[in-house]
Amino acid sequence: MRKFDLEAFEKHKKDNNTYCRYITKNTNGDTIEIFLTEHKDSYQQTIIYLNTPIKQRFMYHKKTLTLIKEIESFYDCIIGFQREYDDEQELIKEINNDEPYKFSWQDLVNKMKNEYQIDLMDEKEQIKNNTQVTFLSRNSQTMKYSISMPCEFTPHGVIEEKFEIDAITGNTIYHIGNKRNKHSDLL
């Protein structure tokens, strides 16, 4: 089972800081950024897959360094399974955060790429094409995805491009704002 890497934390933190960050490769060869944080009773490890909006978070018991909780996120959406463990590393709670959404976050990625030419998974491509996502969330009460991106050019006072997508059907509820222009297109 997973254990907190106290050796890496001590190696990378500076002075008496309660946090550190470093970049490494995982066992799949992906470049990842690791944030390690010390709390009063626990440690937290956040793994960011570079150039993507995917993050994994792991909470560990401070004395035993054993895993207490794990979650994964896509922008501001908690995705996949949220799991909690007892002191013996036995699973005590599991929540499927994707279950209520018939139109999955992966479906949303495909829709935005195919219909709006916005690649939600590639942050470098977003920067290159001025399609940086500043906010993406989903709401289980209204069953909607909300996406916001700043606009470069705002002839009618629209400062953001916004989307609302139905999380059951995948239909666009509304889309406000113009397609952003590249810097060179404005000259």
C-alpha cells in the first residue's frame, strides 16, 4: 500500500518549511510535479501531471505515514473514486464521484475539442491558442458543467467566454462570448 515519502519531503523542503515541490518522472515515464505538505496531524501529497488538468491528492497519517484518503481531480471537478482507509489500510469508504453524470468528464473533453476546438486536456495548446480555461466545474444538484475562459478581444463588453453543458445529455445549455483571437490576429 502507499506510504508517504518522508525522505523526499526532508530532501526537498527548505529550512523549516512545511511544504516542498519537485519535478520527477513516474513509473510510466510521465513528467509529474509533486507537492508535499505537512499538516498538524497529516501529510499531503499532490501529484500534477504536467501539461494536463489532472491532479491526484493523497492524505497520509503523520505518525504511521500510511494512506488515509485519496482523490483525483480534473480542474475543479473531483473525479473517479474517492477512497478513505483505516489505520490497517483497509478501505472503509468509497465514493464514485462520476456516477451521477451520464455525460462524463471524458465526454466533455471530446465535445469541447470536436465542437469548439478547445482541448481541455492540453494546457500548452490552450496557451498557444488563447483558450486557457480559468474555471471548470460540475454541479450534481443542477447537473451542469460550467466552463469560463478569458476573451482577448471584447467588442461588446464580453470579458469571458462561458459554456454551460448539460451533464446528463451533453447538450450545450448556453455559450456566451466570442471565439478568442490569437495575438497575431488582432494586429
